[in-house]
Amino acid sequence: MVVLSDKEAALSDRKKIWMLEKLIEIRKFEEKAILLYRAGKIWGYLHPCIGQEAIPVGACCAIKKGDYIISNHRGHGHCIAAGADIRKMMAELFGKSTGYCGGRGGSMHIIDMEHGILGQNGIVGGGIPLSVGAGLSCKMDKKGSVTLCFFGDGASNNGVFHEALNMSALFKLPVIYICENNMYAISMSSKDSVACVDIGKRSCAYGIPGHIIDGSNPIEVYGAVSEAMELARGGGGPSLIEAKTYRFYGHHTNDPAEYRSSKEVEYYKSTKDPVVNFKRKLLEEKIITAGGIQEIENKLDRKIEEAVTFAMDSPEPELDEFLKEIKE
């Protein structure tokens, strides 16, 4: 298991401030998207990752140019942390032609090849088998690239989870499997659906390293992913990381989450909020001032509003665009 102090020591103050900026940017993007959804500006489903921001931020802090990420239906944070353009993301949510998929994919299908984002996936566990192909391509290219595959606790019970980890282990593919265990698969508690308490312990079945970490701490996430990266880049094969976390909202924006007690939700919001806790940490370490945080907040408020304006002003896709790839 990674020694947290060693990995944190390798992080510069500049990197920690980058982490804070990304945590805040993801939070603000999600909060604005929820407001727009409730105002009827965004169609389809919207699955906020509020409460889980530390996982994509910590993980993507450890990647390099040429690496890939495979996301899931709750993937806005992964995309933003990996460098996606939030203007194109917002336009995609609005169904506009300037979106990443020309307005045809929506919230659950953002893809950005320039930043190695191989796509979100609306099918639970749908991205896991894709990681085997991506990992094989990384190994064959011999450029030291690694694939990160994000999925939830519900997806860990799919057959493709076991098949993919088994094959990746057999071929020693450079893939890092990151299970974002937010304790619920839609309304099903992981206590009632996962036989083992710790999903990360399943790594033993495939003879690969397993890490069980606090998914609300971006530095702990960074440490575990960095260690797995070193192994993968050195030809040591895949790793499984279980990041224990909690989503503050329901499964999607229309889900009141009545299957959870208010006491439970309040506990996690008051003790495990990654944005609040990381602000406090950097303030206590005198890495940033309260004024510096406010500057970041103001800058990102403007950035989010610019993204919304870009999306609202963008044109609707032409009818012919919807069939473009089919015709070709």
C-alpha cells in the first residue's frame, strides 16, 4: 500500500492549488448544470458527482499526456479533471452542435480524444471491457501509456468486471481499475448487493495489487494511482483501487434519494466534503490564503457563466448531422 506522506511530499504547492481549482470547478459545473436542468434547459438525465470530486482530481493529477481515461454515466468530473473544455461539455448537455458529440450524446456520452478521454458510458459497467482493448493498445504501442477505468460499486458485480480484470492480469495490461464506491447502485445499498465489504480485496482473485482508500481525499487518491501508474508503466500489469466515497445527491437529478436517511447524508456532507476539507487543509498549511481561494472562486464563476453563454448561443444541430456517420 502507498505511503501517503511520501506521495504528498512529491506534490508541489502549485499542484495542490491545481487540485483545489479542479475540485471547485467540478463542483461549480455540477451545481450550475443542476440549476439549468431544473429550469428545463438540459434534457435527458443528469448524474451529478458532487461529493465524489476528489477521485477524478487525484487520479488525473497522476496521469501524463498519452494516457487514457474511460468514464461512466457520472463522469463530468473525470472529463473536467482530464482537461476537457467545459464550453463544449455544456453545449453537449444543451444538445447543441458545438458540443463534444454535436449535441447527440448528452451528459453521459462526452468524449475528447485530444485529452485521452475515450468516452463516458451510459451502460453500467459498459466501459470496463473497453479498458482491455485500450490497455492492449497501450502495451502494443510501447510508449508507456496507461489507461484509467472508472466505474461504480454496482458495476463491480457485472460479469464484465471479472472478465476484464482476469484478462488484463493475464496479459499484464497497463490498466488501473478505479471503483468509486459511493455506497449505492441507484437505490441499492452496497451492503445489500456486494458480498464482500471491500471491493478492493477482489484484486486477490486475479493476483494483482489492490488499494482501499479514502475517496474524499485527493492526495490519498493521487498516491494510490501514482503507485499503480509506476507498476503499470514498468510492465507490472493492472491494479484495482477502491475509493470509498459518497454522492451528496440522488442517483440522478430527479431522484429524491428517500432510501437514505437525512442523518446519513448530513454526516457525509459535514465530514467528507472534499472541497471544504481541501480548502481547509491548504489554508492550514499556508499554501493559499482566503483571498486566494476567493480569486479562484470568482475566476471559475466567470468561466462557468461563459460556458453557459457559449452553449445557449450555439446553434442547434442540423437534421443531416444526426445521420452523418451512418451515411459515411
